[in-house]
Amino acid sequence: MTDFLWVEKYRPRTIEECVLPKRMKDTFVSIKETGELQNMMFTGSAGVGKTTVARALCNELELDYIIVNGSEEGNIDTLRTKIKQFASTVSLQGGYKVVILDEADYLNAQSTQPALRGFIEEFSQNCRFILTCNFKNRIIEPLHSRCSVYDFYVAPNEQPEILADFMNRVSDILTKENITFDKKVLAELIMKYRPDFRRVINELQRYSVSGTIDTGVLANMSDESFNSLVSSLKDKNFKEMRKWVASNIDLEPSVIFRKIYDTMMDNIQPKSIPQVVLILADYQYKNAFVADHELNVVACMTEIMASTEWK
């Protein structure tokens, strides 16, 4: 089933195949060549390749590993059971075993993260941990101090090379899948969702059912469409607002939030503006964590609807 998903079918298997700035690729190649793997923390926004690099390192070093998802398996007992069952046995490969703890910033900072610190110490003789997170400030300091931290940040001067590499990668995927595509549309799609390259690949697969990638993949929010959303908010018409959100689900939630922010001086009474700014900032932050983006946008619009005075 996972092979049906392009993000899995075409996931890089080696460090050299990963789309990374040269300085980062050189760092991970050096780790691979030394064969010495420390506890590590990979931090950066969603879709930049943190888990892919972790898996590629393990593959190239021929290390046994498991992936534990912090957002789905973050319960202390579940975590302890999975890690203990895996880490307490000797590796068939003869080296370290590796626990890749994905989305570690979802783990409770008061209970589960301190417990994880104990697991790292308990199994230090034969096990290494690679933590991935979107927000490193949500990881407690004792975990920071036990890991080498690698920030998956692309500097402005590195972006042209990275975007070109990724353009080549997705062009190759589409060619192998016999999908015709417009290079200009492909470039615009990459720019629309960067640095979330996983999202780009998922969007391409979703729109590829027709056999062609064209301008239909670039959903934009027209002023007319946005005005209908504002009207539903002003009228406190929940049904119409929810319908609008469902109809525009292809839009990135941050685009909707930004449009409201950019036009609020024209639509919202001055005394309501500070509250709207706080609401938008709150739901923009939540957007990085929620599983259901439509529900998150509807909740944001509902709060704005209930607390805002309109012009």
C-alpha cells in the first residue's frame, strides 16, 4: 500500500540522493564514512526531509532501526514497550540499533519527554536515538543536551540550488509515472509549497489522475471568492462559511489566514483588529500540528465570526 504513495515509492535511500544544501549533505556523508552515529535531533519545518535523512543514514550504515511516531504513539507505556522490545535485543547486523522518534515535539514535555531521557540513558550501550521535530523549542533541555542538533534550514543563497535539485527530482518522478507536465506550472507549485517538498509530491500525485499536470493544480483565491467568505463571517452564517472552507480545501490554510490579515483594515472595526491578529496567529501555529486542516480553519473562522465587529 505504501508503494502506491509517491513519497514512499520515490523516497531517497541514500544521503547522496537526498535534496539538501551541500554543507548538510557533506556533514551526513562524513557521519556515514566514520560509521559513528551519535544521538541526534533533526529540527526543521514539515516536509524538508528529516525522517528521510535519518532512514538513509541507517540504511547506509546497515543499522537495524524502527520508526516511532510521537504524535500517534506518544503514550509513555506504548513508547516504553516499543523501545524496550526493540532495544533490549542484539542487532542482527552487529552494530547499534537506532530508534527514529518522529515528531518528538508532540511528546508531553512534563511526562513523556523526561521518560524518554531515561530510555536514552538506559539503552545507551547498544542503541542510538534520532529525534525529529518541527519546533525544537518544544523539546526539553535535557534531551537537547543528549543529542547533536542539526537544523534543516536552507539559507537564502542555498535556495536556488535546492529548488533546482528538487525540480529535477519531481520531473523525474512524473516522467517515470508517464505524467505530462508543464514545467512552468511545476516551478510555481514548488514555490507555492516550499519548503514542504513532501506536500509538493503529494499534490502532484493527487492531481496526476488525469495524466496531466497543468494550471488546475495552482488553486488561487480570487477576490470574489474571498469576499463571499467575508460576507458569511459578517452575517454570522456558519453554514455558508463552512461550505466555503470545504470548497476551498485545496488552498493552504496560511493563504486564507494571510488574506484576512492583509485586508482586515478594510473589513474590520479598529477595536476588533488586535483580537483578530491573536486569533490568526494562534491558528496559524496550530496548523503545523493538526491532522484535520479543514476543521482547524473552520474553528478559526468561527472564533473570528463570534468575536469580531465588522465595518
